[in-house]
Amino acid sequence: MLLHTVARVIVMDRIATALMRFPSKKIKLRN
């Protein structure tokens, strides 16, 4: 259980860092 939750946090953190590093054009189109 703990390992699964930790893996989820790591994946979410990686996605957040990727969004922060690379500008997302999809968000600009939505706004």
C-alpha cells in the first residue's frame, strides 16, 4: 500500500516538474 502511494506521488511530482519546465500550449489554447 505505502509503495503504491509513494509511486503515485513520484509520478505526480514528475508531471508537475515537466509542466513547469516546458510551456504547455494546450493550457494557452483552453484559456
